[in-house]
Amino acid sequence: MTIVGRLVSILALTALPAIALASDPQEISWDMLSPPAAVIENPFKNLAAEQMDALRNILRLEAKAQKADDTKARAEAKALRLQLTEAGLDVDALFAARLAIIDKREAAASGVNEELVGTSVRLPGYVLPLEFKDRKVVEFLLVPTVGACIHTPPPPPNQILHVRYPNGITIKGLYTPVWIVGKLRAESSLEKVNYIDGQASVAISYRMQADVVEPY
């Protein structure tokens, strides 16, 4: 073999570990699925407790007045508005800021980590079965905690994975702990989860066609 041929062979061999390393899935934790935290300013931080109570009462009274055409509730809300206005507060602006904060929090709960989308990851979690085939689970939700979606309120959408695994996995009851490996996809959806007394829709931000599902 020529010197050039030997050099090519050596370079090829030294490149193999790097190639293998690049294809290895990245082990991630559930918190990494959330997007970078958005800065949310708090317009209420300098308000007194009495002023916060007044804002809450205005919301409650105005909702009551609108629903039942309650003139007394409307008058009480108007008096509270006047009281806060005289104290230099813009009630409507504060309510608008409240709605903006709610929107930002909802976006943070359903948003995805774009840096992970399209990459191969390895993640632990618990299996909540959706579909069986030959007594094996071939479709399931992967959730971070036992009881999620059934015994407790569902996690945020970006803390749930809708997983398909055609090979199937044998489980022992609900919430079998597993590791999954596969390419992470961003795809919002609503999935039906069966309860003892009915069904409920669960919002999901991620999907995966798993390459590997193995016991934790």
C-alpha cells in the first residue's frame, strides 16, 4: 500500500468514532422540551393587597352583572373602578396586561424547543397506552409522572409525547416506566384519553416514531 493509501485508511479509521458519536441519540430531561423562558413583566408587583382584591372583585362583579343583568353588581364594580382610578390606576390597562400574561404562559406551556426538533433523543417516562396490537402497546402517550392525564391534571402540552412504536411493548398495568429513543417531531394535536367514567382530550406538542422502547 502506498503512503497516501495508508494515510487515507488511518484518517477513515479515526473518523469512525466521530461518525458514530454524531449519530448517537442525545439523552434529555423533560425540562429541556420547554422553549427558552420568556420574560414576563409583572404589572401588579407594586399594587397593595387591597388594590389586588379590588381588581379581583371587579372581574367577579362585572362577570356576574353581564351574566344575570345584576344592577347591584354593576354598581359595586363601578364604585371599585372609580376608587382605583382615583388612586391613579388604569383598570382596563391592568386587565389587558393580565390577558397578555395568560397568553404568554399558555404559549410557553405549548411551545417547543426548536433546537431539539428533528434530532434523535433518548428520554425516560411513563407509558399511558392508547392502542394495543397482539396484547402489546403500539401507540401511547409518554408522560413525566405517574398519574398524569388520568389521576392528576394533564401536564403542559410540551410535557407529553405521542409515541408510535409498531414493534409494540408489553406493559404491566398503567404507567410502566421506559426509555424511548427516536427523532423528535413538533406536531400539535388533541388525543382522547380514556377514563373510568368517560374520555377527555389532552393537548400534545410533540410526536415520535420510536426506534427503541425499553424498560427503564
